[in-house]
Amino acid sequence: MKQLLLIVCLLSVSALSIGQTATSAANGNWLSPATWQGGVVPTPGYDVIINHNVTLGISWAYTSGSITINNGGSLSESVSDLGILITSQGSFVNNGTLNFSKMALDNCQPSSNTGIMQGLDSLYIDVDFINSGIINTLNLLTAASFNNNGRILGTNLLNTGSLSNADTIDVYNFYNNSITDNMGKIYFYYHTNAGTLNNFGTLIGSYDMHNKGDFMNYSGSDVFVAIDFSNIDTTNHDAYFYNESSVTVAGNFTNIDTLDGSSPGTFCIGQSSYNSGVMQGVFDFCDATPPVTPPYIDLNSGTIGAGITWCNTPCNVNIENLNESILFSIYPNPSESFFIENPFNETVLFSVYCTDGRLVKKYNILPSSNIIINDIAPGMYLYTFKGSKNFNGKIVKL
């Protein structure tokens, strides 16, 4: 995440605002007059409208003016490791495709994405931002109001602002240091909550989840952790986990601070359980390998309230038996470009067919990776996804 903090140092500062509009006329380099209507090359401060495939070979800084990429248009770096900084009175709207190594929206005007932002090593957003498209970045830092109504794919997501997720986030490391409201699905390998997380949807962790802040798992929501869960703030010991729905941990469970809940909240633990804190409220706790005498926790040196029940709810800790439809996804559909995720630990074959059965394209997707498909003609197609798990369906290319 350090690259996010250094991004401003990597970007060049350019000319002052001159308050004009420039619209692309053809595919080409940003610095070529032939790319723009009227032959005038826009500099920072222009309101730039991109309807074609435009490339840029330098880093760009906007303190005023705007960059708008329309549907069918794109803005791409022509050499690697370039960046775009938009701040102050500048703004950014992407309805097409952005391909850049770095981008920072720092205290600028409200901005949005309904298209595809990809190839990003780091993305820093300290501005009110709405994402209804696809963002694929190694590192994402959100520091203001970020509303996700689309898809976020990446390695590291650090939230220090107000993050609201209504669709899908799929990252390796998810750090919440402020406020996150989840109404959709969040997939992660490792998750640490040091702020406030309100879960109204689904969280699926392939490895560990650690809560040292306030975690509220509300009615109708689900949390699945494939390895270990811990609820502890080692500094102030005020970690608080509240559950009124379903929490499943296939590995080990540790509570050293406060675990609370209300009916019909349930905890299902696959391996060892340990409590040296407080378990209070009214919920059902089930260790799949319990001791023979109450309390049915492997090791307890803390306080357990009278409202806790033991294994009244059947406990299924087999994470692999989760509905596989939530693991495989192809989106958006219909679209001009499709993201296809392979969440499995194997290379799979993705094939596209005409509706009459003729093979159009086939792609090998590496384990736990994703690809973009945009090299087929508009129309309706059938697809197959083949590995140890098989799926099929239809896509519509616009």
C-alpha cells in the first residue's frame, strides 16, 4: 500500500487551466493534433471528452478541468508506470476503458466509473466516488465516500473512509480502518477489521478473519471463514463482534474480547474453540468437535452468559459445499467486455460457442485469476467453463 501514498510524487505537474473543451476525433496519441477535433491538443485544465482509443506517454496532473471517457472510448498509457493525478477542481468520469499504472483522485470533484479501469498498480480515491463498472487494481485506498455498485478486483483494499458495497468485492487482503457497509458480497483471503463493519450481505474468506474493531453481522447475512477467526484488540481489548445471523468458521475460533448476539444468531466452528473474554447475549454456539461437558468450548477461561445455547442449530462447516454459483462469475452481461473469474486452484478451459454450436474462442484461465474477453463480434453466445467444476450459460456481446 506504500505505493498509494507515494503516487503524488510520481506524477508530473502540468499547465494551468484554460477552461476549454477538447473532443477526440480519431484513435491516436493524446499529444497528436490529429487525435482532436480542431487539431488542438488539450492540456490539463481542458474538459476532455474521449470517444476513441487515445494513448498518453507521460504522467498527467489535473487541478481543474475534467476527463470523460465515453462508452467505446479508452485512455491508455503508451509506456509503463505512468500516472494520472486529479485534484482540486478537476473531475474524472469513465464510461469506457482506462488502462494506466497509477491514478489518484485527491480532494477533487465527485467522480465515477461505469466502464472498466484496469492495469492499475495503485488507485487512490479521496473523493466522493461511485463505481458501477469494473475496477481491477493491485492496490486500492479509499479515503472518502466510495459507493460500489459494480465489481472490484485486486490484491490490497484499504478503506480509511466510508465504503459502501452493494455488489461484489474480490480482493486478497481487505483492511477496514474506518466504516464499511456491505450489502453485497465480499470475497477475501485475509480480512482485518479495525473500524466498523456492518454486514447485511455475505463475506467469504478463503483464509483468516481478524476483528479488532466493531463488527455487526445483521439478520439475513452470512460470514464464512475457511481457516481461523479471532476477535481481539491487543491494545485496548475492546473488540466487539455482534451476530444475529450465521457465522461459519471451518478452522479455529478465538474470542478474547466481547462476543455478542441475538436470536437466531449462530456460530458453527469446525476445529478448536477458545474463549477468555465475554460471550453474552442470546445465540447458538456449536463446536463440531466439542468437549463432553458444558460449556462446550475446548478451552474457556472467560465469561459465558446464560443466554448462550449449544448446538441447537445443525452445524455444517464444509466451506467447499457452498453454493458454487457464488464462486464462479462472468460480468457484466450483456456487455462489450466480460470479466471472467476462476476462483479454483486449477487451470480451467473457458469456451465460447455460437448458438448453433460452432466454437468461436477458447481461453485457458490460470488458477485464482481472471481474464477479459472483448475480442468476439456482437451477438449472443453460449459458453462452457470446464474444470473439476463445470458451468455453462449465455452471454450477450454488445
